[in-house]
Amino acid sequence: MLMDVSLADLKQKSKLYLVYVCSQILIFSLFFAIQCFGNDSVIVTRLADNANIKEMARLISVFYTIFVLFYFIYFNNFFMRQKSEELGIYSILGFSDRKLINLFWLENTILILIGVILAVPLGLGIYALIRTWLIKFLGLDIAVWPIAIGLKAYFSLGSLGIITVIITYLELVWILKKNLVEIVNLQVIQDKKIKKRPVIAWVGITTLLIAYGLLIDLSQRPNDIWDKVGFMPIAALTAILLIGGTVLTINYSLPQLIDYLLKNKQVSYGQKNNVVLPRMQHRIRNKSQLITVIGLLFSLSVVTLGITAITLSYPKEAMKRVMPATLETILAKKKALSPSQTESIKKHFPVATVTDVEIVRVPIKEQLAITNKLIYQHLDAISLTEYNSLAIAEGKNKLKQVPVGQGVLVNYYASLNHRVDKRVNSTKGDQIYLKNSTNNNVIAFGNSVAIVVLNDGLFTNLQKKYADSNFYLTSINGKNMRDNMAIPKYFDHLQLKYLSSAKRNKEIVTANSPTFLLISIATVLFFISISTILYFTAKLEVAPVLSEYQTLIQLGYGKREIIKVVMLEISWLFVPTLVLGLISGFLGIYGASYMIMDTVTKSNWQIIFGTMRFVLYVTIPVYLCVYLLACRSVFGDIRRFVGKVLI
């Protein structure tokens, strides 16, 4: 009997349930695509040396599972409110609480089963596209077909379906514990008059601003409150303020804004606003839990994607300090290149600048402690002339002068002050006053971390005294040559030991790309899931008020005006999550970047804004497409409801 009633109800309300089933299929299929990634033995084995793909996919799956469970809890609650009158009728007809629970649980189980079954082919299709693109992008030597997916992916999808069914049952038990009057009035209770609380509204905005201020304060490291008080306490406080501020802003500040707009006659008397604004107060408040969770998830996704992008781009920029030259030979007792080899390099690479540098390793009597771990027992001296030659070749600023008897210490550490004020004595009686330091290093960290720039006179003197401690290196530089792999290949042919920026950059990209791509793909899928929920929420919210649009048409609203009303109405669901998500996410990226990057890398701002630009390129198209699809779909529902009037 219950099965017959369930099937009849599903058939009668097929249009409403079709939207719900479609959303389920998409959510389940995206989850299954992530599982396929983590259980594709060929891909995981190929990328195992570069990134722990399997563990990352598992972690992403955990967060996605939590998101999916929230999705089902929310929509089950929504449908129970839609069925409030129906529940009352069944109760009057003599259905016990147990029968009601079993009836609606059976309906949900059928829908979930359909969603899980249809998600398998769609999820495989999505993963096949992702896999093909990944193989092409990374240049992996893997056949696109066949795809070997482990049974664990199917088991994970089935487990999620079972967990969802159990959660649905428990939620129904909780809802149907209410008495008959409460059940029938579920929708009425939900739409009760909203109390205005302007003080709480301002508290919400202020709380968010304080959280944003704490994130911005990270840019002042090491003089920020995070380092002074402790990272974990301030991180916990910031998270609490962000979550609390988002909750209060959406629950109270947004309705307060709408109330202000309603009181403004120039705004509220507009052709669109006089229709949309009155019901938006209730809708925003009724959907506050959904908008809050999606806003926070959106922020988290933006931060995750942004930090991942920074961890890929920043090491390449930092490498310009660690390995400033395009290619640099290892320090040796004699020059690495003969004149003929130098000419050959210039012939093969016309834009290349070849600079021979002499380094004098000067032993010192006392230890020179720059940091607790960095202690020098010698100094590697370079003349001012050769330092400036390298600086020009590498596109850095020259040192104007170095006074007699002084030396400028090349500082590789961002946290150290430019003022040194230390006197060192060589083992042969020469005193060098290290007054200042510079971060413009011109020699690779792999060759020396104890470089001191001396004026040419003092350098020549030490060169003679320590003739047995003279070393040489050759530095190759040129415009747009740092990623040119042809240069290290040429030096491999010469059988010389060297340090190469192109090789290091390739290693960085190879090591980080799988992680970056996996998180980027997962984040895009997450954005699709988030915007999909808003898409189906918009459709379900407009369904009960279709008759109001018919009234608007009778009042003289044409097709264009109806489209504008629909777009404005749906924007109140999409825009708050987008704006709050991007603001919180971008400030999170800004703060987190100062925990990853040092203060010396000159392109920090370019990296930060480039990352934000990348996040926008990923999120806005997805969000905008789903928003426009929602508007188009809702307008289609209205047109079908009112007939040929809007054709």
C-alpha cells in the first residue's frame, strides 16, 4: 500500500520532483567523479612521485560528503514544509506517525536510488573529460582509454547513498515528532513576520570588519598581533568572527538593507523592486541557513584555490632570489668555459650575456653569526665591478659604491635588517667592516651564502693574499631565458656542472602541478555544486508564486519586464553568497599569502593580485552561467504556466 501511495505521489508531483532528482544526479555524479580520480590506478601510480593524490582525493571526498549531507538535510526540510498540508491530511485520514515516516522515507529512498544509479554514467563521463584534459595538460605518457576505476569508487558512492537514506529517515523522525497543528503550520511558522533588529545588524557587519582587519594585519609580520599573541588563538578568534559575522550579516543585516530599500520610495516604487523586495525580506531570512553555509563554503573554496595557486607561482618567483641567473656553473678553481666555448654559446643564444666572475674565499678568525643556524667561518668576496656586471645582466639594481675598508653583505634572508654593523678580521690581518647588507643577490644560493661585495682596491689586495683561495664561475643571463630548457641541454653536451633556473622551475611545476590541478578541478566541481543548489532553490522558490506572475501580466507587464523581475528575484539568492564569499575569500588569500611568502620577493603584489584574478576567472564564469541558466529555466516555468502570453 505504502509503495502504491508513494509512486502515485511521485507521479502526481513529477515536475517538482524532476528538479530535485536532477540536482541529486548532478551532486552524486560530481562526487563520483572525484572518487574516480582517487581510484584510477593508472593516474595515481603515474603521479605518485609528485603528489599524494590518493590522500588528497580522500580529504576532498570527506569535505564533499559533509556538503552533500547538508544539501539533503536542507532540501528534505524544504520539501516537508511544502508538504505540510499533505501531512495534516494524511494524519486526519488515520495514518500513524510510523506510517507517515515510512511513506515519505520510501519516496526519498526511491529518488535517492534513481540519483545514485544515474550518477554513475554521468560521473564516469565527467571524469573521462577531466582525465583526458589532465593527460594532455601534463603531457603524461598514458593511454586515454581504457579507464581502470577501482571498485572502491563505486563502493564510496553506494555508501554515500546509504548514509543519505539513513540521514533522511532520522530527519523525518525528528520532524514528525511535532504535533498535528505544528506540522500543518510549518510553512506559516516559517513565513512569520520578521522582527527588525538594527543593532544586531550592525554588530554583524562590525564583526566581519574586525575579522577582515585581523586578516589584513598578517601583512605586518613579524610586527602583527598574530606573532605577538600567538597564531592559534588569533586564528581561532578570526574563524569565530568570520562565521559569526556571516551568520549575523545574512540573518539581520541583509533584511535590514531590504527594509531600508522598501522605505526608499524612489527604489521601492520601481517596476521590478515593488514586486521583488517585499517577499525578499522573508525569503532571505527563511533561506538564511542555506545562504550562510554556501557563503562560508564559497569563501573556503576561494581561499583553498587561491593558496594552491600561490604555492605554485610563488616558488618560481622565490627561485629568482635563490637562483638569480639563467644558468650558473659550479664554483671551481679554474674558469669553466674556454673562449671558444663562450663564443659558441653567444652564437647559439644571441640574446645571452656570458659573465665570468672571480670569487675570493677569505677565511676569518671569528665566527660570523647571521642567524642562530647560519654561521660563517669565511667570506666569499666579489668585487664591486663584477657584482654590478652581474646585477645589470640579471636586471637588478647596481650598488653605487662601497667605501674603502667596508663590505656589503648579500643577505638571502628576508627577516634580517639591512644594517649589519659587524667587523670581521681575516686570518692574515685584514679588517672588513660589514656595515650594511643587500637582498639583491647575484650568485646562486647553491654556490655561496656568504657573499660580500668589496670595493675593487680591497678585493685586488685580498686576491693577491689568498691566491690559493680564488674560485671562478660563469653566469649566463638573457631576456626571457629563465625557462629555456635549451640552455641546460647545451651545457649537458659540454659535460659541465651547473645550476639552472629552467631545470628548477620545471621541477617546481612538475612537483606542484598535479596538486594544483586536482584542487582546481575539485574547487570547480564544488563551485558547480554550490551554484547548482542555488539554481534548484530558485526554481523551487518561484514555483509556489507562479500565479503572481500571471497577475503581473494582467497588470500590463510584458515579456521584457517579467524577465527583469525574474533576474532581480534570483539575484537576491546568488549575489549575497558571491559577494560575501569573494570578500572573505580574497582577504583570506591576502592574509595567508604573508604566511607563505617572504617580504623580499618583489613580485608579491603581482602574485597576490594574479591569484585573485585567477580565482575570478574560475568562479565568475561558473556562477554567471548557472545564474543565467536559472533565470532562463524559471522564465520557462512562468511561460508554461501562463500560456502563450509571453511567447
